[in-house]
Amino acid sequence: MAGLSKYFIAIFVIFYTFHCYAVFSYKDDEDRGVFYVFQNVLMMLTHLMGFFVLYARSGDNSLIILCLLEEALLFAVIILFKIIYPMASRLITNNVCMLLAISFVMLARLSGTRAWRQFVIAVFGVAIALVVPFLLRRIDMVRYYYWIAGIAGLAILLVMMTIGTVTNGSRISLTVMGVTFLPSEFVRLLYIFFIAGMLTDEEHRNPETGRIEIQQLIACSVIAMAHIGILAMCKDLGSALMFFIIFVFMLYTATRAPLVLIGGFGGMAVASLAGYKLFAHVRNRVRAWRDPFADIEGGGYQVAQSLFAIGTGSWFGLGLMGGSPKSIPEVAKDFIFAAISEEMGALVALCIILISLSNFLMFMNISMAIRSIYLRLMAVGLAVNYGFQVILTIGGVTKFIPLTGITLPLVSYGGSSVIVTFICFSIIQGLYVLERSGEWEDDE
């Protein structure tokens, strides 16, 4: 049975992914409901099958307890969101649970301690996610005091730059009362609120054309670049890149000027070249990206091991506990996609990409349906934040782009990343509910 499990897991995940897109062929929510329930069954079976194999091969009784608690959590997320927010997107809720289910299984395989921690973090994230859509009904208060979000974000980054902990050459974390977290993950949310507020401030719009005044655009750009500059000085270039991309796409959405995209990508190219010239660890990552096998004992070790793992797994993987993913440093964080590819197979890995794409498409569909330009900008910022985080993570693991140190949302281990991703998803759900209920008036 353990040998067949990898095929069952692949089939469950493939059918789940198929239904992520099949639901769009039905416009009626009642017809879609059957697909959503089928997805719920498939995600539970995937999780149960994974833990069955882990228990069969390890004999660890604590896995039974962890499995039951995680099943209860996934069930609670599905039911509570359906009851409390009946107009929320069930597909987004299901996708969150499916990605979590895969993460729970793989982390239990990699590290029992981290698996339990991830479960506790997820419980905390779910508790926050259930409250956020309700709080969004007071979002007009945040909108008109956007400058507080901007100042708070800069202040947090300055504290990190001053007393933050250095990891792998980058100053990226803070420790408060024994709890270590990544400030840039949380500041990214404040940043999106700030940019959306700056670009929709009615007091700085031309009354005749409705466009944002040039002085406001300049001020917004300066403060955005201040965020990015601090992150660059902390050598957290992956986060700096994310902040820059978010700003470019939100600015383009607000102005609808193609030159914004052209200038943005041109600026990104110049900044990338400058980062290569200025920072040694960037040069090391680029060398590892170009030819990881040339320095397999040094800077190219992680990428080389990742490529070995992905290639070894083939379509259906080696089966849980059948590979050696622990040979990759930080496999539970930056390289969990490689571990999934090795033991669950390329088909499951491709499905993770497609499920993530489904999330991104839902985010963008929601943003395009929103009449309020302020809420639309927020939705676009969150969508870009999520989409590019997936691209940068999987791209780095597969040698498509140089490593950036960004984690895979809801799949990688990490408290800050998981909690912030939960908040992002719940904000999107809240915006979707606001739009469907007509509680937010058109401000275009």
C-alpha cells in the first residue's frame, strides 16, 4: 500500500487541480458547490494518505495526533468561512486548505518539530483570517490615514536595519520577547495600504481629469523608493525586488500608462546590475545560477542538490520517506518545492504551480470586478505580491532565475510568511465580500 500511495496522492491532487479550473464553466453557485465539496474530499484524502505513509514507515504515534488535529483545522476553515462569510470565494478557501495540506504532509516528513510549529502558526493565522474580512468594513478609516501605514512601515524597517539579526549576510529579522519574525513580510501589507491610499487621495486629484497630481506621484515614488532603499541596505534584495514590483504594477493600475511598465522593468534591470556589482552574495548567487555544478561544494551546492532532487523524483516521485530531501540546506523553507518534486513527483509539483496560478487568477478577477479604484489597487497589490512570490521561489529552486530567499506561500515553513499570507488571502476575501454585497461605493 505504501508503494502505491504516491500514485493515489498524485491522482487526488491532479483531480483537485482540474476542478480549480472546471468550476469556471458553471456560472451558478449551486452547480459549483458540487465541485467544491469534491475538492474538500480530495484535499482530506491527500492529507490522510500522506500521514498514513509517514506513520507506516516511521511508527511515530505522535503523527496520528498531528494528523487528526490538522484534519480538524482544515475542516474548521472550510466550515467557518462558509458560515461566517457565505459570499466569500469557496475556491480561494479550498486552495488555501489544499496548499496547507501538502505543506503539513511534507513538513511532517522533514521535521516533526517544525511540523508541530507550523500547525500552531496555522491555527493562529486562521484565527486572524476569520476576523480580517469583518474589519475591512472599517477600511475607509485606513484609507484616509494611509500616511500612518507609510510612516509605520519605514519605522519598522529602520529598526530592523539598526538592530536586526544578520542571516546569510542579510539583516532580515527581529527578535521581540523571544519571538523571531521577518518585519519585511508585515511591512509589505502596510506598504500596499499606503500606495493604494496615496494613489487614490481625492484631495490630490485634478478635478477636471480625475488624475492624480504629479506632486502626489512624485511623493509616492520617493517614499516607495525609501522602503526599497532600506531593504537594499539591509541586503534583503529579494524583498526589495518584491516591493519594487508591487509599486510598479500598482502605479500602472492607477495611471494606466504603459511607460510605467517600461520604465519599471528598465529600472529593475539597472538595479539588478547595481546589486550584482555592489554585493558579493548577489554575485555568488548569480554564479550558482549560471553553473551550480562548477562550485557544487560551495555556492552552487543548494541549487545543484535541488536540481538532483527534482530530476530524481520523475513524474510520480520516490514516495514519502523514499528520497533524501534533507541533503538540501533550508529545505523546509526556500527549497520545499524541490522536496515535494522528489518524493511526491513532478505531477504534484506542477499541480502546486497550477493551484497557485488559480489563486492569482482569482485575485485578478476579483480586482477587475471591483468598482472602487482604492479597493482595486489593494487587490492588485496583493495579487502581484502573491504571484511574484510564487514565481521567485519556484524560479530560484528550478534554476529559472537566481535565488532570492523568498518562501513559497502557505507551503514553506515559516511563521511570518504563513501569517502574512493568511492575512493577504483574508483581505482578498473581504474585498470580494464587500464588492458582492455592494457595501463600498464606486469612487472612480
